[in-house]
Amino acid sequence: MMYPFNAVTRQMIAGRGAAFARLADGESVSGLKRAAVAVALVEASDACDTSLLLTLRAAGLRAHSNQWALPGGRCDPGETPTEAALRELHEELGLQLAPADVIGILDDYPTRSGYLITPVLMWAQDSSKLAPNPDEVASVHRIALSAVASADAFDFVAIPESDRRVIRYRHAGSYIHAPTAALIYQFSELLAGRSTRVAELEQPVFAWK
């Protein structure tokens, strides 16, 4: 299914985002640092679909280098997750959006590395002048929502270290794992009109630190 980059698609996603009943925002999860990511919806490269922005993290980063990620990072003191997601999107990709561009917030995801990540949905009407920060981003990619919504986009595997399922998202001949895969999966379920929880989906062992 295609999702044309137009007002109808924006309204549909915003409506489902508004109707999404978030779980409690992590008050019961102690000791985790707050973080936020931007699920930034933009025009696809071929102008035929809506896409989300996905980055490959720079090799020189101290943590999670060379891994796929949504734009985002740790919340500064006194900063809300929405403010953090907007700031990080601008710092990483040079894309300046406003609070009015935010169209939803999904469930917080607790990571094995000690973060509680809030995914913030936002609509970028003009993304023609992305300027990735080379200190943080090796490359930036537009992932068509039709690919995200594909029936075979995600799979689930078992690992001996956990009784929770590891989620994987297929991209460019390889796999992207949680937390990024879990957040994209929850968004894909939102596209399908479903409220699916993802906090119990596991990360691979290499992401546990």
C-alpha cells in the first residue's frame, strides 16, 4: 500500500496518533535516563510515497557507533521528550521543525543500555535541504512507509539469553534490531490502525550495554 505525501496521509496519521492511548510514561521504571527520537515523516526520494528518516550512526561515536537509528538522543535537564526530539533532529540532520509539526507520541521503550526512549511522530513538509552532521551521522535514508508496512518487514527470533522475543526489521539486505526496530514496528502497527505494545520486545545481546 502506498502512502502519498499529502494532506490526506498527514491527517490519517495524525488522527491515529491522537487516538493512540500511550502506556504510563515510565514512572515505574527507575534508574533509566530519558531520551527521545524523531519518527520524522518526509517525502520519499521518488516523490511517490511518504518516508521516515533513518540514520546510520557515525563510526566515531562512543556508543552504538555504526548502528541504524532514528534521529534522537538524551533529553537535556528540564527538556521534554518532544523538545529533545525536535532539537536532536535539527542537530543531526539540519531539519528544523516546530511543535506544530508534531502529530503524535508513541509508547516509551526501556533499553538494556539504560534509557527510556520516547518516539515522537512529526511531519516535515519540506525536507529538501537535509544537512547531516558528520560527527553524528554517517548517512541518512528515506524509508518508504509502504516498505515499513509490508507483511514481511519484521520478524521475531528467540535467543538463549532471554525469554523475550528479539524483533528484527529487514533493511538493505541486513537486519535492524531493537530499540529502533521495535519503535518502527509500533509505528507500522499504528499505520494499520492497531495499538500494539512493544516494550517487551527484546534487543540483541550486543545492544545490552
